[in-house]
Amino acid sequence: MAEITATVRPTREEVVPSRKRVKLPAWLEVAKPRLIPLLLATTLGGMALSEGWPLSSPRLVCTLGGGALASAAAGVLNCLWEQDLDGRMARTSGRALPSGRLSPTSAFIGAIACTLAAAMLLVSGVNCLAAGLSLLGLCSYVLLYTALLKPRTSQNIVIGGVAGAIPPLVGAAAATGHVGLGGWWLFALVMVWTPAHFWALALLLREDYRAVGIPMLPVVKGPVVTARAIKTYGWITVLLSSLGVFALPSGGAFYGVMLLPYNARLLQLVDRLSLDPDSLVNAKALFRWSILYLFGVCLLLILSRTDLASGFTHQVIQLLSLPTGVH
């Protein structure tokens, strides 16, 4: 008699191991330092898309330092707003505020200090536009996304993603004093990248969100609809990312060629998830790659502004402009 073997799916605990083993100091934990590097990478990407690239070392340091401080302040204010919610979820109940390792007063003072330091650093070392955009990003994350949209609509991250898309504008403003077409292109790219990235994570954590009544898309519509939406945004991300060839002041051909494997891998993982929306393994793989993808795009933007990339682009243009019959 043939034996029927059921496919045993790994549990959420197996796919998403606890971070309790990595214990950060309470004051650092609430600043959400894991989010800061990617925000700074997109800031650099916004700079690389500007004619003002490369920036002087002092201006570069002030821009990145101010951005990191503003991001830290936003993280702390987010933790303050959601401390009661975090206390009701097993995954987050051990965080600094709900566990009592850090007092709300201390956290609030730290957030204000980081905000003021960010503003002073950006105004004095960069320009007022960069400072204003950084503060706009902070406010949009805390007020628009965390307080207004997250608890009310399953499309929270689609609209609230504007907060994470502002750093490229800060980078562009720091480089030239204004935001050009390239900065707005990267802003749009991060906006359309965000839903697929975040919904992949939400698939992993949907039971946590369900338990506390947060209407994330996987909770409201289920994995199948979520995977379909992820696929849509994945394709939009790939198509929009390709326009970086035209957004770059130089090195566009180098960027376009090097981008191909990044986009191919993203589409592969998006398609794999759409075929098996209940797979936590597929959701985790897509979530991880989406982070590497955006880091990779920003790295390619920076590398595209080098002399080597410009030379490559020039050779490609010459090759394409050869008249028919010339070998």
C-alpha cells in the first residue's frame, strides 16, 4: 500500500527565530538601529543621483549624522506610541518600554534630544531644506503611519510608506540645495518597493497583528490576496527601477546592466510566493532579499557615478551608434 506523506510546514517560530538572544541596551533598542542603515543608503542614493555628487566630507557626515539622529528619534516616538500594543504581543512584550527597562519619560527626553540634534546638525552643516525634509520624514512616520494609518486601514503601508521614501529627497537636497528629477525617481521607487517588502514581513507576523487587531493586509484579506498584491508591486518596482538608467546624470548603462540580476531574483521570489502564499519560508526569503535589493540599487547608483562606470556607458553608446555594416 502506498504511503501518503503529508507536507509538514515549518512553524513560525522555526522560520522567525526570536531576537531575545540579541539584547541591546534599552536606550539603543528603542531607537530601532536596524532600520537606520537602509535609510542612510537611500540618502546616499539620492545624493548620487544629483549633479552635486560627490559631497564634501563635512557635508556628507552632517547629512548622514542628522539622518541617523532623525531616524532614531522617529523610532523612539514609535515605541512610545505603541508601548501598550507591544505589551500585548508575546513577540514584543520584552521590549524596553513595555518591560519597564526604560521609562517613557527617559525615552521621550531622548527622542526630543535626537530631534533637536538632528535639526541643528542639518541646518548648520547642510541646509534648511535637508533639515525640513528630515523632520517631515520623522513626523510622517510617527503621525501619518503609526498614529493614523496603521491601526485603521490595510493599505497603511502604501500611504505611510512616504516616511521611508523621504531620505532620497534629503540626500538630493543636501547635494544641490534642491530636489531634482533623480531624487523624485528614487522617492517613487522606495514608495512602490515598500508594500512588497513590508507585506512579506506581515505574512510572517500576521497572527501577532491579528491578536491585537492591527488590520495588516494579510490579516484582512489573507495570504492569497496579499501574495497577489506583492506580485503587482514587485513588477512595478522592477519596471520603475529600470528608469534609473535615465535618472542618473552619468553611468546609466552600467547601472542598467548590473541591475538585471537584482530584478531577476526579485521577480523569482515574488513568483515563488504567489504560487504558495502560505509558505512562511517563501515570505521570509522575499523579505530578506527585498532589503538586499534596495541596498544593491543604492550601491549601483553610487558605483554608476565612478569614472569606470562612465567609461562603460560611453563605450556602450559608441557601440550602439555604429552605422549599419560597420564591424
